[in-house]
Amino acid sequence: MAKSVMDLPDETKELIDINEWDMRTLEGNRRFLELKAKSLPSIALDGELVYEALIPGQEELTAEIRRRYQLKE
């Protein structure tokens, strides 16, 4: 999942802050529980679990990021 996010176009990555949590750490486990995730990989946007146990295509992920960004403007 991290690769999917890192491979986003630069103009999309400029709209977001990317954080990756390692499930082998206490912080990673806490974040997983906060999001109420049930499986990996998972992607949260704006603190909301959006993708879980599936890797979205670049077009779908980019569209969702842009949609959420436009709602904030």
C-alpha cells in the first residue's frame, strides 16, 4: 500500500501529508486500533479508513484525494 501512495503523481502528493505506521511498533498498533481497521493493507484519508485489504488503482486513489481536497477549499 505504501508503494501505491508513493507512486502517486507529484501534483497529487503535494496535496497530502503521507504517514506510514509500522505494525511492529506500539505507535503503529495504536493507530490501527484508532482507525478501527481489521486488516492490512489500509489507507486512511483525513483520519477516516477509506481502503482496507485492497490496493486501489492510481486513478481511484488520486480521484478520492482530489475530491477530499476540493471539499476542504
